[in-house]
Amino acid sequence: MTYELPIRVYWEDTDAGGIVFYANYLKFFERARTEWLRSLGVGQQALREQTGGMFVVSETTIKYHRPARLDDELLVTARLQESGRASITIAQQAWRKTSGQPELLCEGSIRIGWVSAASMKPERIPSSILEALK
Amino acid sequence: MTYELPIRVYWEDTDAGGIVFYANYLKFFERARTEWLRSLGVGQQALREQTGGMFVVSETTIKYHRPARLDDELLVTARLQESGRASITIAQQAWRKTSGQPELLCEGSIRIGWVSAASMKPERIPSSILEALK
Amino acid sequence: MTYELPIRVYWEDTDAGGIVFYANYLKFFERARTEWLRSLGVGQQALREQTGGMFVVSETTIKYHRPARLDDELLVTARLQESGRASITIAQQAWRKTSGQPELLCEGSIRIGWVSAASMKPERIPSSILEALK
Amino acid sequence: MTYELPIRVYWEDTDAGGIVFYANYLKFFERARTEWLRSLGVGQQALREQTGGMFVVSETTIKYHRPARLDDELLVTARLQESGRASITIAQQAWRKTSGQPELLCEGSIRIGWVSAASMKPERIPSSILEALK
């Protein structure tokens, strides 16, 4: 029920604090959501060409517990938390792999709506996506 | 009481949806916090060299209302919402300048702690910063 | 003849080496080109809506001389180096402001073509742009 | 002799032109170099802790042939082009996987030096790295 994506920390992800720049966890979370959808048969570029619609993020709540560093190996998860007709909420976490127990680095929830790419107006999420997520 | 920083939207800020990538508002908010601190006489690089400490973000809550596009002119604000010994919370907004009323694009709060850069352990925020913020 | 844009270094620009991540100078250069065009009356978003075309970068050559750090104040320049019907080449530099002479951090040239946004096929650069650049 | 890393294009990589932002190929190239070194037993974070040194990029030359789009699957390569005591040059390419022949999107060479992380002064590349690369 929970999708997991391994992600490696590269130079581009870090900042002068020597750790992963906090905004970049949103990128990691987005990669995990995208791969999760892909694993369910949902390709966002293809869907946009077919339906003219796309996902947009409407709300994020993130807690940062521990920093990640260059070369760290993360495991980023995605799980459906709530699902409506026009928006879904995904619970996500970033863990660091260690020789022992993984360590929770960061967690949060991302609320996502579906819009017309042309007008940016909210629309119903295509049923193919909602069914794939169930 | 509220600091305002004008920020222009460049190609680097946008994504294939034709709008500003949502994670990038965290960058805009960080720029506004940094300039706000600088306007109060607080330089983060200098402080780190003097104290060995730095800010880290511990929590973010963001709501996205309207998208921004290439070439848009934003006004990004920062205001002290809450202040403790080890962390402060900053309320931030991103507005789009228009010929009429500015439009609220995105808003949220960012909780920030102070840590030793070497150990990443929490420490008290330097009193010079807390006083500058009051 | 040479356009200059002041740019401040923020956390987002740095990496765990404690310096500006080298790819980010391409962002700085792009901001300077965009503001230079804007100062000449050329808005890229507006042009795209009118002509359906946009700039794409076709070649970059960059030399990195000295690193920039958090809070550094840069001066980023843009100057027309070569101009043809389908592409132009811009010479760009990034300098650090100091109390004395500015220091050259990075320099290079960026070759840019004009394409149809729909087909990505090369097209002639709109004459309004070429005239503005002269 | 040529290292290959598969890289997927995500939202974060694209811009409002609907294609991968050209600066981001430098990130893709850096990921491939890092994984190549890792596959040869060289970990950059570990090396920095042991030697106090790190790589910095001193020169890049990139040609962009075709754009990549959201969801594209790339193959990014790295190959030693030239090797000296204080710097090495890596030839890199980004290809798009297709149902037929892969398409060359972007190629270039990246010159990299070794510096003391504390002083940013050039130093000899650790012999363990040079030997691993041969």
C-alpha cells in the first residue's frame, strides 16, 4: 500500500550547511509520487496530451527531523491518505538507509488537485487515476 | 513590521506546467527571510563564522492559491509570527503585482531552529538575532 | 553596451562544498540576459504569446575561476558577442563585489536560437529582438 | 570504458518551455560522474572526510541538440577524456531512450580539479582516484 523509491543525495541537492536543502525534499516527494503513479500505469505527460489536464499541488505540510548529507541513500515513500473528486492527499516520508534501522528524516502530506493546463481551473481528477490509486 | 522583497520569475523557476514549480516558493520565502535579516543587520555567513551556528528549517506549512508565470513580478513578505529561545516561526506570503490589486499566490509559515553547524544539535538562537527581530 | 545585473547569493545557490553550485551560474546568466532584454523592451512571455516562439540555448562554454559563497554580492554581465538570423551569442561574466576591485568568478558564452514553442523547430529570431539588441 | 546512468525526467527538471531546463543537464552529468566514481569505489563524502579535499568544476562546454520532456527516460554517460595530476576532463552525453535508436540530446566535456575544501586551493588529485579511473 506504500510505494517506496530509493533516491541518492547528489551535490545538487545539498547547500552550504552541508546538508540537503529543505526545499529539495519536495522534489524527492514529487519523484516518488510520479514513480508511484507510473507503477500504477499512470503517465503524467501522456495523460496531459490525452486530457489536457495536470496535477497541481495545493497544500504541503512538512516536518524536518534529521538532515541528509551528500552520498546518503534515501528511501522515499508515498501513500494515499485521502481521496476526493477534485483533490487527493498523499502522505510521504523520507528515510535514510543505514547499516541498521532506517532513520526518518522528513515527513509530510501533499494535497494535489487536478486542473485544466490551459485555464488552470480545477477539474475532476480523471477516474482512471482514482481507480489506479485504490 | 512586515518585510517585503520584490522577486521576478525567471525560466529557472518555472516547470512544464507553464507555472512556477511549487517547491520554488520555498526558495522565494528563504530569500525574503535572508534579506529581512540582512536589513536588521544580521548576516548569516558572518554569524556562522562568529558563532559556528546556523538556521535550519524544522517545519513548513504552505497553501498554494494561484500560479505565477514567467516574467511575473512578485512581492514576497516575511513577518515574525512566534518567537522562542530555540526556534522562531515566520509567516510568509507571495503576491503578484498587477496593474490593480496585488493577488495572493501562496502563503505559509516556516518554523526555524538554530543549530551548531558542526554537530547539527539544537542551540539557543543568538540573542543578537532575537533582539533584531523584535 | 554591457548590461549589468546585481545578484545576491542565497542558500538555494550553494552546495555542500560551501560554494555556489557551478550549474547555478547558468541561472544567474539567464537572469541577466532576461533583464537585459526586458531593459530593451523585450518580454519573453509576451513575445511567446504573440509569436509562438521562444529562445532555446544551443551551446554554452563556461570557465570557473573563483568560487562564490553565501551572502556574496555578484555583478552579472551580458554583452552581444555575435548575431545571426537564427541564433545569437552572448558573452557573460559573474563578478564578486568587494570593498576594492571586483573579482571575476566565472565567464563564458551562451549561444541561443529561436524556435517555435510548439514544434521546437528553429525559426528566424523576431526582427524586433535583433533590432533591440543592436 | 563508458559509464551509463539511467535518469528519468521529473517536473523539477522542466521549465515553461515544456522541456528540460538546459542548466539541469549539468546536474544529470554530475549524477553520472558521481555514480561512475562510486562504481569504482570512490565515495566523495568519505574522501572529503579522509583527505579534506573535493572536486570542483573548472570548465564546461556543452552542446544541446534536442530537448527532453517530462517522463522521458535518459541515458547519461561519462568517459575519461583526459587526465592530469591536478585536473581531469570527462566527456559526457545525454541520450533519450526510444523504442528504436536512442537520440543524442546533449553532449559536452567537464573539466574538474581537486581543491582543499578549507582553502579552495588546487591540490593533486588523490592517487586512489586516478588509479580507479584508469
